[in-house]
Amino acid sequence: MHQSKWLAFLIASMPLSSFADEAPSRLQECLQSHVLTADKSSTITELSRICEDLISQSEIQENSVHENDSNQDISQRPFAKRLKIESLDRSNRFMLTPHKRNYFYPFSHTRKPNNLPYQNTNSSFTNLDHTEAELQLSIKILLRESIFENNGHLYLGYTNHSFWQVYSDTDSAPFRATDHQPELILSFTNDWKLAGFQNSANQFIINHQSNGTGGLLSRSWNRLMITSIFERNNFVFSLSPWYRIPEAKQKFPGDPDGDDNPDITHFMGNFEFSSAYTRSDNLYSLMLRNNLDADNKGAVELGWSFPVSQNIRGQLNYFNGYGHSLIDYNQDLEVFTLGIIFTDLF
């Protein structure tokens, strides 16, 4: 920590002229913002190199939006830029790294709330409000770095997605559902190209998702997943097929040792396709899930995020399909959300 403080003092004391021809004020600002959170073994030279890559990416987006992709380095793409930023802090055990989006949506409107799961239980959620709030916390921590020479990073991720009946007049503004999603992620960076798209990363994932509830309201499943991420210029897409780990059949309703939802893949699908496009600090996203069966069940989500302040972005979403939450995995819902994002995709 003392070393980091001395680095911060030295950087803050350096005259701007010492960074000639390298956008001095921007480089100094980047170094000052990361020196206290970076791994204590990092040198000024290493931090400078990463910051120069980030500044180069920003300048290319500002001045050469239509530059040919063949001339671009991996650090000049949105996801690769995020990897560069994460590499500054991933060895710092006092810092949790954002995983998926972190957000608070005070407005989440469903045209037909799903009251069916609560009908035969003692739950008070028999007449849900059409409008509620959503919040998500998603973090990851590095468990081991560079397992295979200079590649292969092992992470533990956790995502908490809650649904809050904050506008309820009949109940005391309860949380009607909270989905928990821990996962073990082995991530590899890559430089393989396909049709002009850079395969920036491939991830092997052991995923568990549960609503943390017992009895008739219990919902959970375990999956083995592979996620491949591709990007070109300002466009990024990922493909995530999965295999659901089989569970024993329930011997009676609510059996804690049996499968809570044996038909979940029929509604939630066998894969997820996600894409995002950035332009003028706006981010447009698409998510698709499908079971690849004749009945064509799954989900689609469209999103738009935009800057509100330096640290906060606005988000507008439209969701249609199955699996908006685990308790709703077999219910076709249409949901409109509006709120703020604390950490976006990149």
C-alpha cells in the first residue's frame, strides 16, 4: 500500500511535459485513477502501457469511427478494452470486479403478472402489482491467474437479481423474488478471427441458478456452459450454449432432493445469443434465447443504455418471453423497464 501511495505521489508530481506526444493530461489522469487500485507489484511502466492502450482506443473511436477493422488492434475493441481495464485491478484482493450489469430499475412494468405459482401456497403474492422495481448486483473475483502459462484465468462470479414490489399497497413493499447465480469461470483470451471478427475470449463455466426458496416455490438448475465472445469495431456478440446437469425426479411435490423444474430447458432454451453495439457513447443490446423446438419458446430482450453522468448510465429495456425470473420460467411475459446502470457491459 505504501508503494502505491508513493507511485501516486510521483505521478501527481510529474510535470505534464514528461508525457510529451502521449496526450499528457489524459495519461496522467488515467495513471492517477488506477495507481491506488492496481496490484502492488505493478510498475509505472506497466501502468503507462495499459493507459496508453486505453487512450489510443478512445482516440480511434473519436477520430476514426469508420477505420478498416483489419488495421485495428485487439485493444481497440469494446470488450478488449474492458479486459485491459480489468487487468489493472484483478490481482488486487481488496477489489471486487463487476461481472454482469449492476443496476437499479425503479420502473419495471409487466402487463400480466404471474400469480400462478403462489396460488396453492401460503404466500401473500396472490395479486401482484403490475409495476415493481428490479435491482441486480453482479461481481467476480480472480481465484487464480495464468493457469496455463500466460493464459487461463479462473474467476468466481456471483449475480443477485431481485424483484421488489415497492409500490404494493396491500403488503409491506416485499421482495417477491431473488435469483442467485454463482458460477465458476475459466476464461481464455484468444486472437483467432472469423469473417473479420476477433474471437477475444472463450469461457468454460459451471453455473448454478436458484431462487433460494424451498417447497413448492423452489426453482433451480445447474448448467455446464461455453461462452465465445467475438468483436469487430464497435460491435460485440457472444454465443453461450449450455448443457443442463440432470437431477433426480421428485418423489412428491416440493421434494428437496428432486428436480424443481424438469421442463426448464423447454422454456428457457438451450443457448443464449447476446450482442451489443456502441455509438456516440450509446450502447444498443440484443439478447436471444431459444429451445430450437417446433414450438419456438425462449425470449428476446432489447436494450438501450445512454450516459446520464460520469458514473451513471440510463437504461431502457423491453423483454418478451420466458425466464424473466426463475419463478416465471414457464410464464410468457412482456416487461418494460427503465432505470440506471452503475456498471455496463463495457
